[in-house]
Amino acid sequence: MTTSEIRNPKSEIGTSEIRNPKSEIPDSPHARAVLHRRAVRLASETDQARKTPRGDLFLAVRLGAREHYGIPYRWLDEIVRPRGLTPVPGTPSFVAGVMPRRGQLLAVLDLARLLRVVGNEVGNEAGNAESGENCEETRLVMVSAAGYSVGLRVAEVLGNDRYRPESLGPTLPGAAAGEENWITGIHAGRLAMLDLEALLGHPRIRIEEHS
């Protein structure tokens, strides 16, 4: 290859093809004013989006065949399988039993029976419908509220979402006296949001913790 065949890449780019980026920005007073208004509006929308609350997290669970309830995250400790659950004779029907957890015996409540949900049996025909241990979807939602740490047995954990307390719909009438505050409202028209402070603090719920 001779030196005449070696080309300078820059020599193949015409000066007319090299553009100054600044030359493409409108420079008239009107154009600058439009760009300024757009920038101010965009900054305002971004700032408003940061300030707008996204809502509180909650855990969605299923009780019975199709009833959905929400447990706000502020009371949630963990979710476990119902292993080692022991029934306690002589307790109310909503007490599923006790189970060892980190050096303590914790009470486990059957949330469906406590809320009088129709068709609240957990488990399946081949499994233990009383303990729910052999039902694949059954879970214990471990919570702390009203000074207690307990497990709440649910038919299925559906996932999590966010809600705004002020946007909850009104609850349906028919709750027993003293239990009307257990549900704070209806989310998305079909999920009842629970108030565990009111529920676990109710005189009907007497929980004893043993170490």
C-alpha cells in the first residue's frame, strides 16, 4: 500500500456535514420562553410526583372460598407454614392452637372463624382440615398488635399492594356489637381492610403468651 492510498478520515467529511448542536436550538425570544415554560412545568410535575404519597403497604389474603382481606404491613412480622401447630382443648373455636416460635408458645387464631366467614374450612379432603397443615396454600401470618404477637391462619396469601386509608369505601352493615371497628373500610370494592389493633384488643380475644 502506497502513501497515496492512505486516506485521512477527516478529509472525507465535508465541512458542510459538521453541525454545531447549538445551531439547532431555537434562539428567538418566543422559543426561549416556550422552552422555559416547559422546563418549569416538567420540574413541577416531577416534584409533585415525589410529594404524592403512594399509599400504605398491605398483605392481601383469602379466607374461605373467595373473601379477600387486607393486613397492613405495620403489623406484619413474617409469613410461615403451619408446622407444629397443636390444638388446645377447651378454647374458643377461632383458636387454631399454639405453636413454638423463637422460644415462645404463640397462639394461632383461625382468622376466618374469628370473622365468621362462611365456608372457612382449610385443608382438603386428603389433608387435615382442622390444622390445615397439609393444605399447600394455607399460611400463618405472624403479626404484632395491641401488645400481642400471634399467628393468623389464612387460606391463602395473595400478595401485597398499596392503599390510601382516606380512599377506603364504607364497610357493610351487620357486624356484631363491638366488632364494627375490626374493618376500617373496603379497598377496590372487594377487599376488607383489617384493623388489628381493634381486633386483637377486643375483650372477646383473650391471648396468653407462654415462654
